[in-house]
Amino acid sequence: MFDYLFSLNPGIIGYLVFLITSVAVYGLFSLGLNLQWGYTGLINFGHVAFMTVGAYATTLLSLAGVPLLAAVSIGAVLAALLGLLMGFSTLRLREDYLAIVTIGTSELVRLVALNEGWLTKGAFGVQSFPLPLENFRPTVGTRIGMIVIISAIFGTTLWKLAERCVRQFRRAKTWQHQVSAIASGLLGLLAIRLWVVSAIALYDFRSSPATNGLLFIVLITVAIVFWALERLVKSPWGRVLKAIREDEEVAKALGKNVFAYKLQSLMLGGFIAGIAGAFFAWQLSTVYPTNFEPLVTFQAWIIMILGGAGNNAGTLLGAGIYWAYTALTRDLERLPIAADQVGALRIMVIGLILMVLMIWRPQGILGNKDELTLGK
Amino acid sequence: MTNPSPPLMPVLSATGLMKSFGGILAVNDASIEVTQGSITGLIGPNGAGKTTVFNLLSNFIQPDRGRVLFDGEPIERLPPYQIAQRGMTRTFQVARVLSRLSVMDNMLLAAQQQTGEKFWSPWFLPGRIAKEENAARDRAVEILESVGLAAKANDYAGALSGGQRKLLEIARALMTRPKLVLLDEPAAGVNPTLIHQICEYITYWNRQGLTFLVIEHNMDVIMSLCDRVWVLAEGTNLAEGTPAQVQSDPKVLEAYLGS
């Protein structure tokens, strides 16, 4: 564990780059779900469908010679259109229908990917598709430029964490505030570590252009999507979404076109998950239908609930915790029990953590406790 | 209360409303008319179909048959949100506030034609949104002050008491700049002092030119507020007239007291 925190060994750095990328990809994916459930109250149990469409569209189009940026854009738009389709068929009905239709759709999409071999190569999977920046050999100047951009992102994160740390210390009326302040401080230190790791990886770009390049663009993408979402949910548009989450009849009575807003939320969440699908594919560098089992959807739910539904920063934090947990329990594989049993054990422990969290902090780590104590 | 000289123009008129649920005819050929600038009452014994009529007028439930004219235009086929946008705002029998939004956000939500509610605008028109928000906030504070909720503006709406929720719901309805407000039992579950206050607010806003249609069980409220009263029983019109006329109508007494 100390290796993760201090070592500059290239192997450890490489693994941390993998972790940061994973956090970013899953964070992006979960941000889409958070818009739909956390802000709008749409029960989407088939979020992975959007990711599947994004991943397959991006990889297959780029294999056919479409430039990567265009391929991702088309993939994301197709994912949004899938949201449109699901929404049109169910959003006028009661909300539990959406839950059923979404989980059905995600399995349907996966089974199409498995069986329509002429299009998706079926169980053989899509392989050796182009990866972003894999042939990019930046000069020192360019690399320093990239590090500056990354530093702006990490710097902003640190600034926000420091602000939160100071604010909680000032308020420190209860021990929770102190814990929160200390946690923010520790997170800040962790962010510095990840900043250093990212900077080293980018400076040493040639060591692995595809993974380092992916790190660079996924961080930028998450930053942009996060900023854009924050802008939206704090606007009057976001206020309408929250109103729909609370009581859609009231929203209707106040002249809001509830159906249109739900559709927008579902489509935008799908669009974001479609982008996440492209990154998911690039990180794996091969795409199989088995990558898109319903489990992936529930990983996003775990991430969102851990961090606090209805909170974008919480969702990203949830993704971080989820992957930190995965990394720290990797050593369990050395135990003298079968690998699949270890896998099951790790998931069981996550379930246990969620249960404890639901009892002690049902609003999630960054959620607002006051909101839960309110009656309808 | 003195009757103002009756204006001629009906702002809302519904004729021949029908609605059945399963085999039960809840509303059977009901009609109602609300004149511009009036406070009109809708009364009737429990189960008479008053709330259903409200739902039919605002199209929260689609009528099987019937015609609803608002400002001279048919609205019975419009979705509820469009009816609200045209200036007919309803409240609910049990006050429905958005618990996990602040009182202020409840109010701001109700403002109509907000640029910031369009999908693209938060990214591209932040200046215009901020300006509109400030204007809406000023108006919201003004309305909240008039009902004594200004001090609660930053609290969660879910933390309000039952009576305060009623007030917030009415205040929120006013925030939409309506022409006509449908109030579903504004005095239900509210203490006598607050009932008195609510009545005063309604009269005050009525003098400012706002038209009200009120469902109420509390006869004192109806008698003191309304210019005209429509009586519903078993889903159909029973009587119509001034409060005094209705009160002395033997059919109404029979419906209320049983034969």
C-alpha cells in the first residue's frame, strides 16, 4: 500500500495510471446515471446499454476508417438516440416501468452485440481498433504543455478541496465536520500524489503512448463534462429536473413539460455514458459482449450511492473509492482460495459496506443529510 | 362582503363535463362558469366530484366528454403544463411542496418563460439567466413577504409546517403570474387564525385583479369570500347563485344534511 502512495517505480506508476483512467471512465459513466437518477429520479437499471452502444459504435466506425473524434461523437449520439427510444416508449408510464424496460434494453443490446456477428464480430470481439494518440510522439514542449493542462485540472480540484477543508474546520461544531475536514485534507494529499503520477506519466509519454494518451484525454473529458453538468444542474434547467424528482405533478401544475425534461435528462445521461463507452473500449483495447453484463450498471449505482446521489463531485469520489477498494483488495487473490471465490468475497464486502453506509449515512458520503430527514 | 358589479366576461367556462372511472360515473354533465375578477366557490358534500372537476378543468384527468373554454379558447385537449402556461394555475388538496428544494427554489421554479430552463441556455446565456433570476428572486421575496414566509426562504420546503406549506403553495401559484387560480381546499387542516389570514390574502389578491375558483368545505370561508357559488352533488350541478341564495336553497340543505 505504501508503494501506491510513495513509489516512483515505473510499474507502480503504470498501475496508478490504469487506476486513474479507470476512475475517470467509471466516474464519467456514473455521472450520466447521476443526472438521470440523482437529479431527475429516473430509475435506469440498464445504463450499460448506452455504454455498449458507445463502445461498439466508436470502435467499429474507427475500424472502418472514420476519424476517432467523429466516431466517438456518432457513438454518443447513437447512445442518446437509444435514450430517446426508451424514453418515448416508457416515460409517459409510471416510473417502475422505466426500470423494467431499461434493464431489458441493456440485455437486448448485449445480445444483439453477441449474435449479430456480421456487425459486431460476436463473441470473437472487436480487436486492434485504433486508439487515440497511440502514434503521437510529443516533443518536450508539447509534453510540458500537456502537463500544464493536467495541472490546471488537478490544481482546481486541490483548490476546491482546500476550500472545503477550511470551511469544515471553521464550522467544526460536531465531530462530523472535523472528520470531513480531515478527509478533505487527506484527499488533497492523495490528489497531489495522483497529480505527480500523471505528470510523470505524461513526461514519460513514450513509455506507453496509448495508455498515457488515454489518461490525458480522459482527464480532460471528465473535467469538461463535470463542468458542463454542474453548470446545467445549478441552472433553472436543473431546478426543473429536481422538481420532477420531488413531485412531477407539481412540475406539471407549474407549466413544465415534464415529459420533455425527462427525455432530455435520459438522452444527455445516455450521451455521457456513450462517451464513457468509447473510453472503456480504448482502455480495454478489445471489446467483447461479456464486458457489458448488467453488473456494470450496478457498479455505476454503487459508485453513485457511495458518493451521494444528486451530487456530481460525490459521484466522482464514489468512483475513486470503488477503484481504491478494488486495488487494495487485489492482494486477496494470494489467499489460498479459488479466484472466483475471492471475486465473490470482494463483491460481498462491497454489499456490506453499502449496507453499513445506508444505516449510518444513507445520503452517501457527500450527500446532504438534511435532505433525507425531510418528509414528502 | 359586498359584491363588485358583476363583470360580463367568463374567464373560464366548462359545459357538459363527464368522467367515469370503471363503471362509476364520477362527474355527470357538470358545468361551471367563472367570471373575470370574481372569487367563485365550488361546494358540495364529500364525494360530490369537486376535486375531479378540478382535475378535469386542469386536464390532470382527461374528461370523457365536455368542453372547457379558458379565455375563450378550448383547452380540454391541452396537456396540463400548457394550461398552466396559459395562466390557469392549480393547487392541490393536500399541499404538495418540493421538499428537498428550498422555499426560494419552490418559488423560482414557478416563474414562467425562463430562458434558463431551455437545455442549451445555461452554457451560452449565463448573463441573461442571472438577470432573469434576480428579477424572479425580487418578485419571489415580495410574494413571500406578503404571506409571512420571507424568513423561511432558504429553508427546505420539507421543513415547513402544514399551514406554511399551504401558504407556500398559494404563493408559488401566484409566482406563475396566473389569470385564474384554482384553490383546492385552501383552509383544510389549517388552524382558525391561519384560515382567517388565508382569506385575507385571497381577498387582497382578488382586489389586485386575480380571479379565483375555490373548493372549500368550510362554509364560513365560502360565505365570506365568494361572489358566486356552484353546488355539486353526485357529480352533477345542484344549484348556483350568490352565497346567500345557495345557503337557503332547500335542495342544497337536503344534499348536505341528508333527507
